[in-house]
Amino acid sequence: MTRVLYPGSFDPIHTGHVELIEVASGLFDEVVVAAITNPQKSAGLFDLAERKAMITDSVAHLPNVSVTSFGSLVVDLAREVGADFIVKGLRAVSDFESELQQAQMNLAISGVHTVFLPSATTHSFVASKLIREIARFGGDVASMVPPPVAAKLAERFPEGGASS
């Protein structure tokens, strides 16, 4: 049985993330999605519990996917959950540079390899940072996020943000 870990801040989870989780769930026996607290990013729009709940709701259709959260090293969580690999998504060449460095560091300190999965071109432009900005200013992001996320964004930004 092959178990993989897909870590990310997921603030919020969007259609590109869900696509990658769906692909990973078809390739591997088990996928553990982990919402992380990333000290390199500013304070999130949603707290860790909210992000975990939105991820759980967004991947409920995938029986071999579980969701967790953490605030330590990715490799420590990989060991804790028994992950054979870490999975990371790539939207553009620019993603590859930082993700490759992280993958090499993770391998050096833990022996856990990283598998890169490219996003579909239909989702390659979607980024959580942009979703947050558009929603904050009343833009419609409903087509770029799962329905549970659209609902949370509508609650957070009642003047717009995730209208259908």
C-alpha cells in the first residue's frame, strides 16, 4: 500500500488543489492532505481548523483521502503518517524552483522523496493568494473554489466574494 502526503497552507483550498488530490487519489492507495501553518506566509484568512474543515468537505467524495493539520516540519508529519512520498503540485516553471529545493532538503533530512504532479492548464492560474484578494474586493471566485469554500468566503465577505 502506497501512502502519500500532500501538504500545503490551503488558505483556502481551490479547484487546482482538489484536482491534484483527485489525481493523487487515483495514483496512490492513500492520500493524506495536511493543512499547515506556514511561518513564511502572513497570517491566514482562515484558521487551521477552518481550513481543515473546508478541505474535508471538499474531498468527501474521495474515500482514500484523509485530512489532518500540523505546524511542524513536513518530513516529521510524513514519518508520523507513514507516507512513502510527499506530493507537490506544479502550476508553472517558477513553482519548480522553490519546490525542487524543498524536495531536495526534505530528502536530505529524512529520506522521503517528493513526487511532482503538474496541474491541468484549466487550473494553472488559480492561486489561494489571488482567491483571497478577489474575494476581499467583492469579485466572484465561485468557479475557482469548491462549494464549501464558496460558502465560507461568502460568510467572510458578505459584500461579494463567492457569488454563484
